[in-house]
Amino acid sequence: MAIKERMPAPGEPGQLVEMSWDPITRIIGNLGIYTKIDFANRKVVECHSTSSLFRGYSVFMKGKDPRDAGFITSRICGICGDNHTTCSVYAQNMAYGIKTPPLAEWIVNLGEAAEYMFDHTIFQDNMVFVDFCEAMVKDTNPGLLKRARTTEAPGAAVHGYRTIAEIMEAFNPFEGEVYKEALKVSRVTREMFCLMEGRHVHPSTVYPGGVGTMPQPSLFTDYLSRLIGIVDFIKKAVAMNDDVFDFFYEALPGYEEVGRRRILLGCWGAFQNPDVVDYRYETMNRWGKAMYVTPGIVVDGKLLTTDLVDINLGIRILLGSSFYDDWVNEKPFVTHDPLGNPVDMRHPWNQTTLPAPQKRDFDANYSWVMSPRWLDPSSGQHLALDTGGGPFARLYVTALANLVDTPYVKATGSSVRISLPKGDRLPETTLEWRIPRWSNALERNRARVYFVAYAAAMAVHFVERAMERMRGGDTKVFEDFDVPDEAIGVGFHEAVRGVLSHHMVIQKGKIANYHPYPPTPWNGSPRDSFGTPGPYEDAVQDMPIFEENGPDDFKGVDIMRAVRSFDPCLPCGVHMYLGKGRKLEKLHSPMFGAAHG
């Protein structure tokens, strides 16, 4: 049925155009973004986020040997599989009652630091900045590019590019200098990872109880020499990102609204402190606070908690608009945690996955992603936390908590100071990430490059501590263990793009229940049981459009910047369908009397 076009009456929204991008990403499902856009008022008025792929790890993990969990769950993701292995090992360590040898912890920390540097660099410079490069901006915002050609870059003394446009050109795919240099850096950081964890991206030397990596001086010096070789690139990258993002704020007033949502951030912590961690649930609050990235939840700029026990007990998995049947009538696996606290039926320890395939319906169920939420005990609200793409939440929580204090990274209460050593060309440099006013696309992206610097600086500390222990004669990297007949465990870690938890229940020596919750369900969730949109949906819905193109040649670059700022796994080809968009009509009330044909 055709719908006639008409001009909106005064006070009405403009004519809506329905546009969809599907798929945007791969890994952990295929992401689709479905929007309705009011081009007359340059605004997205509705957004739905969908995933069209069911994978079912929680289904086929049942009955497996618990010791295989890390190797199996690594395959959840072909990008950050090591984060899953590490998180699974943390959960197993708790279940088996293991305290890992300190040197093994330093080795795992070094591997994870290399992974953050690798993944954030290749995503930021070879994926995100395609949306900010000269070729893209020329196509979507030629007026902006004209201004960029005459705007001097404040960080030119560091990165060497005179104007903002020159920086944009350096990020042009396959041709730009920075684009190509980032690929070389990704090779070096992957080598650093393999030195510590054996194989990228599915580690071959990380197990419950420790690692199989043989500690020797050359292991750490080989890692450190590669790190020193890329620190200048990191310093330049921070300066270039600051220049480009500050230019967008200045040249496009109102751009802070792109991808903006309420500050609702979750971080589960990263980089264990070997001097404190023992993986006991009863002491989880203490060793969680000792992590070198502090766990915590931030609401409206206020740090609610840094207690991993509180974080764990507050997790709720809501069905919302997803393709599953409810499990609340099933028998619970865990009624109380080891401290005696009651565990909710909607907690991952008690979740049963009951797939219910059906036709996608945006007025009902439309995604294979459930809706993880965190129950705020003070307000009783189920909060749709986001990860800020990972780095934004990590830096925000760590800054506010003011607990991290090392020679190279220090939290201040309102910022994080990061000291990078002298490189081949640039001197020792101290950078400072300051808590920004907004949680939006530009700040999520800005935080990512600062966290590359954070990971690099912490890696220097980890190398020093590992060498110190080895020189002291402690080369133990593995602790023997037995698998108990009955146990529960939880691992908290940060995948590259955000919060990661693995919840495991062992019965009769086998896995009875296992639920990994990576950042994608948190960020990409659909509307939940209370009608609350997920973070992607919330960030895109009601945001303004700054692209100069109309519906006939619309690229959706602002929408893509908003979604990609969350780092939704690895973006691949973007396929927009519906051609130039399907035209819709929206009425405030029947009194306007539109005619239909």
C-alpha cells in the first residue's frame, strides 16, 4: 500500500524516512540498526538495535569438563578471545580454590595489556577513523572539510600534521600514513601478546592455576623493546585524536549530542594485583579494589560502588524484546552466594537459556540479545549500563575511585595521569585524561586512544615487577589443583570493549550452568521488560543529524559514529538496504486528517 507524501503541519514532526543498516558488525551476532529519521528537523526519532544470530554457548557448555571452559569460551570471539580465556580462568580459580603464583599474574597482565593496545589501535585507526577521515568527510560534510583545511592543528609539534585536514588525510583507508602505520603497530603488539600468552587470539598458555609461559629475561626484554618502539606512535595518536575531536566540537556546535546518553557506566576491573588477589569470593571486594583498573558503577557522574560483590549480586538478565522463553519457573542453581547473600533468579548463575525463534517484530520481540541490567539498590531501577566502548568506563571509574597509584599511572579523583617513557623521537611524556562533561560518541572515541597509553604505561610497570620477582629467584608460574564435585565461580574482567563476566556452576564434577556476559549484550540489548531501550538504541534515538546529505544519498555517518563509538566488536561491511529509504507518515492526532491512498 502506498502512503502519500504531504508537508507536515506547523508543530508536527517532519516526514519520516525509515532507514536501516544491517549488518554493521560481526562476532557475537550480526548487528543491525533500524531507524526512523526526520530529515526536515535533522533528527533520528526512533532506533532499534537487533542481532540476528543465536550462538548458544550457555547451552552446549553444560556437561563439559570445567577445565575446558577457557579453551571453549575463547571461541566466543575471534577478536578478544583471550579476554574470555582470562575471565574463564578467573572464574575457575575461584571455583577450584586456587591462588595463582604472582609471576603468572604479571605474565597474564602483560598479555592483556598487549591485547588492549593491539585491538584499540586497529579499531580506532583502521575502523573508527574511517568515519572521520578526509575521504568520508568530503562525501558527507564538504563544508566541514573546507574549514578543516584552514584550521591549524594544536598538536602539530607532536604529530607533525599542520592542519586538521592533514590529519584526516593521514587516516584515509589504505593510503593514509597513520592508517598504514597503525597496521604495523598492530603487528608488533600482537607479537607482544604472543610472547606472553602463546597464540593470538586464542591463548595456548593460559590455564586455571597459572600459565605455561617459561619466564626468562629475554621474554620480558623482547616485550619491552617492542613496547618502547611504539610509544611515540601512541603519543602522536593521542595528540591527533584530541585535535580532531576538539575541532568537531568547535566547528559543529551541538555535536556533543551525537551518541549522547545519560552517564550510566559499568566497569568490572582489569589487571589483577598479585600481591592481593586470592580469587576467594569472600575477599572479592578487597582484591577487586586492588586491580590496576578499578571496577565500579557510575550513575550521573557519581561512583555508586567499587565492590565486586555488590556488582555481582546486582546483575539481572531481563528477557525484554528478545527471542527466548522465561526460565523463572526452573529450579535455581544458586540460592545464596558464599557470603550468605540471596541470589536472584534472574542472576546469570540461575539463568537457563530457552531459545524461542520467531519473526522479528519491533512492537514485540526483535533480537537474539537479552537485556542485561544492574539493579540499583538505592533507586530500585534496572539500569541499562553501557561500557563506554570499554575505555570510557574504565577511565571514568578509575579516575573517580582514586585507588590506582603506580609510578606510571595515577588516579586523581577527577582524572588519570599516564606517564610514557622516552621513545625513539619523543621525550618522556605525561598525558592526562580528564572526566568530560558528556558520555557521547566523541568522548568514547577519545578515551580509547588514552587507554592505549594507559595499557602501555601499565605494561612498563608489569615488566619491572615481573623482572624483579624473577631476579629474586621466584620463577613459579603454575599451581596444582583439583576440580571439586560441587562449586560456583565468577570471573570479572574487561574485554577490550567493556565489561566481561563468566558465571559457572559445577555439579558432580561437570559444568551444570555457565553464562558468559561480554559487553555486546550490555551495549546492544533491545528494549527491556520495562520498555527501557538498550545503550545503542538510547544513544542514537533523538540525536541530531549533521550530515549535509539528504535522504537520496544519505550515508548515516553520524549514526555510524554513535554506534561505532561503543566498539561493537569488529565492524565489517556496512550494507544499507531499502534504497533511498521508505517514506512514512506520522500524525500527532487525527485532527490533521491526512488522506491515504
